[in-house]
Amino acid sequence: MYYHDKRLQYPVTVDKPNPQFARMLQQAIGGVEGEIRVCMQYFFQAWGNRAPTTKYRDMLLHTATEEIGHIEMLATAVALNLEKAPASLQEDGAADGIVGAVMGGGNAKHAIEGMIHKNLLSSGLAAMPMDSDGVPFNMSHIYASGNVAADMYCNVAAESTGRVLAVRLFNAAEDDGMKKMLHYMIARDTMHQQQWLAVIEELGAEAGNLPIRIPSRNRWKTRTTITISTPRRWTVRCPKDAGRAVRRWTVAESSRSSPIVRWARNRYSARHGPTAARRTSRSPDTYRYRRACRR
């Protein structure tokens, strides 16, 4: 359940309407860096969170609800930039082939094909759930894995790119009202970015979350490095164990079916096989190892 307040989170005013800037604002609504993306991402992450405590779930729901308010602010800004545009600007737009086709009630499909934008007038001078190129938002950039740490890294990236977009829009804005609104949104994006970074820190930061954890009984099989320390022994180490040997195999006890041992044996044979061994002293260890490799 949501409570709706008719007041905007930040008042939106436009003194100098600009239809071109309205099209740019569409990227902040329905683009991959836009507010619809982060809003839906936070909602689905929260709905999929089944932790014993609701701390992070509540945080995601609160932030997602705030993003709805950001979408409302941007949609209002788009409408004001289009609705209050002088007639001369609308006439200039009608002179364009694409805009003219839409305003004239014709089929603009052929005029739009191959171009980089879709005119906003097809929505009746209002915002649409699409990006600045006219591509509808399709939820393809929503990341909700069910792993809190992984999702938080995705949220940091989403807020960071959203903040970059807001800064670029701020630099492109000429109207004071638009600059004030974007200044507010930049501050909120910064706060959200720091909020998710604080969650990552609370979960153990990089040392406790990277690489993303899996069940412990299979952890040593995921990323394994093999060091051939002597001709008769391999040492298998996992990055998580900070150099501590997890398991050791010798030629006599290693399984011929093990892919790790097979890889190490083949690699050692290529570097120190029979041809290379003939150039070294035929010690008992070398002789026994050569015979093991040939099997």
C-alpha cells in the first residue's frame, strides 16, 4: 500500500520551456540509467528478499517508493517543457519531417525509421515510458539476483550512472527551474549511492563479499590454482584461503579421473616430459615420475 501526497517531492517550475530539453529528460525517465529502472530494481530486490530480518528489505522498499516520486517530478518537467512551449517552437517542430508526420495525424513510421528519436507529441505533449531515442522501457536492465551483496553492487552502479546522467542534464539545462530540480536529484542520487555502499560495508565490504559466496563444500572447486612444487606433488589453493594449502595430491594417490590432476599432469608432461627428462640426471624420483606421466 502506498500513501500519495499531491505535493511533489521537490517543486518543478519551468520559466523557459524547451521541447528539445524535454526529449533529453526522457532518458532520465525510461533510459537504462533512468528512474523507472532503479525503481523497479529496488522493488523486485525487496520482494525477493526473505532474510530473517527486514532491515534491508525495508530500505529497498523505502528507496523504491521515493523513486516513484522522482519519476513524477521528471514527467511533470517534460510536460511543462512541451505544454508551455511557444507556438513558434511548435511550428519549427512541425517543419521537421518526423514531427510533422505526427502532428499532421499521418503515419510517422517511415519517417521515424533510421532516426535517433521519437517525437513526444505522439503522447499529447506529455512524458512517456521511453528513453530519449523513443525506445520504450522494457525492464531488461532490472537486476535482482536474490543475493543481497550482489544486488547492492548493482544498486551502486545504477545510482552512479544515474547521477552522471543528472549532472549532464544539469549542464545542458538553461532554465533555472530545471537546474534546481536536477540539483536536488543529484543530491538524492549521491545519498542513495552512499546508502548502498554503507550496506556493502556492513555486510563485510569487499573482503567479505568478493567473490560472491557459494556453499562451502564446493567453494574450493570454483576458482582453483595449481602450483607444481615438486615432481611428485601438486598443491591446490583457493584464493579465499590466502595461500593456505587446501589439499595435496601425490602421483601415487591421485585419481586418474580427476580433471584437476589430469590437467596438472598434462601440463607438467609438456614442460618436463620424456624429452626434457633425458637431458637431466636420471634420479629415482625423475624415473618414477616419468612412468606416472606416461600412464
